[in-house]
Amino acid sequence: MSRRQNQPLIPLSPADLPLRPSVRFRLAKNDTFFGPGVAEFLILVDQSNSMQTACKEMEMSYSRAGKSLKGRAISRLFLIESKSGGASGGSSHLTPEAKELLTRYQGMEKELKTATAQLFEKYFGDYSVNP
């Protein structure tokens, strides 16, 4: 007999296993190109008008952000328009296409969270963290 067979099973009730749903929404064509991280980055660029500030907020180097965006299909979407610095300083702005994509992404993400909560309650309500 194996060791597992010698150990008694301890019955678990739903209260012993508090669960919550965890779903991450991403967009893909051939590869994933848009998800929570890119959405957060675009929101921060939109709020600050600065890719540099967005990088600092996300604790990410500017070069890493550039590589991340260029390495994805997102770079082909031309989501950010940048003006180099100088005496007046540089700035970055979302293109109208970026704002539209972000709005649609956020809308679907919100509905997905609502639907996920409803489905979770239907199938796992008795295992919920907040019964």
C-alpha cells in the first residue's frame, strides 16, 4: 500500500475552501497583443500625456515599455503619438483609435466581470469568499 492510502481523508466543506473567480481578458490576433497591462499603460499615458510618467507609475523602464509595445501587434495599431522633448518638453497622446480600442476593451471587461460574478455565484456560490 502506498502512503496515500494509509492517510485518512479529511472531509472538506465549502466553507473550508473559500474561492473567488479570477478571469483575465486579453485580445489576440495571431498572438495576444492587448490585455490588462497594456490597458493600464494607455490609461496612464492618457492621464499624464507622458510615456515616461506612465513607465514610472508602472515601475517599468522606458526601454522595456518600448520593447514590449514594439514586440506586439499593438505597435502596428499606432496607439500613441509622441512629440520629442525640447525647450517646451515632449508629450505623448493616445490616437483616436487607441481611445476607441481602450473604451471598447474596458466596456467588455466590465461586462465580463459582471457575467463572471453571476456564473460564479451559480456554480460556486456555496464556496464564495463572501457567502
